[in-house]
Amino acid sequence: MPEPITSAVSDRICKHMNKDHGEAVLLYATAYGNQLNATAATMESIDPEGMTLAVTVDGTATSVRVNFDHTLTGAEDAHHTLVEMLKQARVAP
């Protein structure tokens, strides 16, 4: 049975992404959050429907919601989905 995305799992994923994959979080903000001028981003939360990012644009912080293309089934699906989103964003024109 998949590990559900609880608030504790969300916190764990966010801490990992912000600590080890900050460049990916910024790319999520620019590619999927339409924040083309973003200079920084952190992942605030993740749930089965999407992720909420704190994004800095022109020195101003704003909250950006990025919805997933499907409802996540659990933590492992979140991992695979985030990796796939990153791959797609890197090859996008």
C-alpha cells in the first residue's frame, strides 16, 4: 500500500527538495508556475493535487500553486512525478 502524503510526509519531501534540489524547485516555479522572472523558490507543501511554492519575483515573495497532471497515489508517486516534471522542464523550449 502506498505511503499517503500526510503533513509529515509533505514536510519531509519539502525539506529534502529545498536542501538538495533547490535548482529543481526554481525550475518548477518558472516552467510550471509561469513565474519566468523568479530568482528563488522554496517548496512549502505538497499534496496529492499539487505543490505550493514560495517564489521571489523582482524582490517580492509570492505564493504559487503548481497542480499535478494527475492525483498522486502516495510518496513514491510524488517522487516519480517530481523527477518526470523536472526532466520535461529541462527539455522544454
